[in-house]
Amino acid sequence: MDLYASIFKRKACRDFTQETLPEEIFEEISQAIEGFQPLYPDVPLRYRFVTQTKGLFRVRAPHYLIVSGEGRDGEKESCGFIFQQLTLWFNAHGIGSVWLGVAKEKKHGRNQRDLMTLAFGKTKGSVDRRIDEFIRKPIGQITNAVEDLCVRAAHLAPSGLNLQPWYWEKEKERVLLYEKKLCFPFSLVYSLSHVDLGIALCHYALACGHINKPFQFKRVDGQDAAFKKKGYRLFGELS
Ligand SMILES: Cc1cc2nc3c(=O)[nH]c(=O)nc-3n(C[C@H](O)[C@H](O)[C@H](O)COP(=O)(O)O)c2cc1C
């Protein structure tokens, strides 16, 4: 399954038919998830399928997948990393999907450990878009390595409110990934930047796989005195 190819055509789908998918697809989805590369092998995540959700910015769809954790560090980026592979897998199978940040299961409300929801199903229109239809910041605003194939794949990653809260700084032997500190009012209402960073890392890793380059990510917290861009904090290192 070429998930890499889907990076360049996937789009958030919000216009679903209410037709349910065949029963066997759920087993296929579960098998696909088991085969996806994890970001942190020691951060376990669970997921469940539900058919009804409620909450702000919800999208009506025949199916939802809710990801939950155990309250460990790293769960948000891990969730973005693993389940972005699923959104690309959906795209490759002609199934539409969209990440939902605040939707909750209708029956039980939000479990404290729930991290994210994915709405998915058959769509009324295409699940694909052309490369010139992506709305993203100019690549020079998110990296000093505009020609790097892996960073170019990360540039197309979706993010909540399309904020793209990242900067990829290429040095000789490594790439440093920075998280953009959000400005008011986003800083008050948006807490999913680490999911976004995990999603972008997923695109980066798939591009590494595409060119047979090893992908190694290490989480590093804090400031980097050498980095001159204001309003960013160090998030991790790729070597
Ligand atoms: C963490 C996260 C949360 C999101 N939450 C919502 C949401 O609640 N409702 C919605 O319609 N779209 C949501 N989206 C979809 C984004 O708005 C969409 O991915 C972004 O605008 C980029 O568009 P694209 O996915 O078509 O490239 C979310 C995306 C991410 C990554």
C-alpha cells in the first residue's frame, strides 16, 4: 500500500453519504493499524469504532474512530503519527476521512483519555485534490530546507485550523523540529499542536521510507539558544 502517494492528494472530507461501509472493512482497518509504524513503541493507544458523535465542529459521517490513551507523555504526537497513516490508507482505498479535535461519543460523552476522533466513510465527491489545491503556508516559512523531499512531504500535512505549527531546521547531520507557540486567541482554545506535529512527522517518515532513508526521531523539550526564530520551542530531533 503506497501511503506516500496519498500525501500529495489527500484532503479533509466533510461531505459523506450516510451509507455504511461493508462489515469486513473494519477487520481490514484493524489489520492495517496493527501494521503501521509507531512513533514511540512504548506508548500504547487504543481505538474504538462508533456511529454517533456530538460536539463543536463535528462532521456528520456514517463512521467514527475514536483514539484514546492511558495518560502517558507523548500520546498526542503518537496518535497523530499512527492515525495519519490511517487517513492516507483511507485515501488510497477511496474512503474519505477528516480529523475531529473536539467531537465526543454521543452515548457516553468524552472519556478523559480520548485523544482524537476520525470521521470516515463514502463521500459525495472525490477523496482527492490536486497538488495546487493544497492551502499551506509558503514552504520558506516552515523550513530552511525547501528542497528536502521529507520536509516537502511534511509541508502538506494537515493540522487543526490549518495552523501548521512547525518549523524544520536542517543542520549538517540532523533536522531539528520546532513547535510554534500559538498567539492569542489560539493559545487559549487550541491544545492539539502535538497531534499536528505527530501528523507532520508521519509524512516525514513516509517520505524517508520512500527514499530508503532511515527515520529516527527523538523528543527534545525546550529552548535552543542557537535558534534565532522567535516564538518557537524545540520539540524534537531527527537524525
Ligand atoms: C488535530 C486536528 C483537528 C481537527 N479538527 C477538526 C474539526 O474539529 N472539524 C473539522 O471540520 N476539521 C478538523 N480538522 C481538519 C483540518 O481543518 C484540516 O485538516 C486542515 O484545514 C487542512 O485541510 P486538509 O486536511 O484538507 O489538507 C482537524 C485537523 C487536525 C489535524
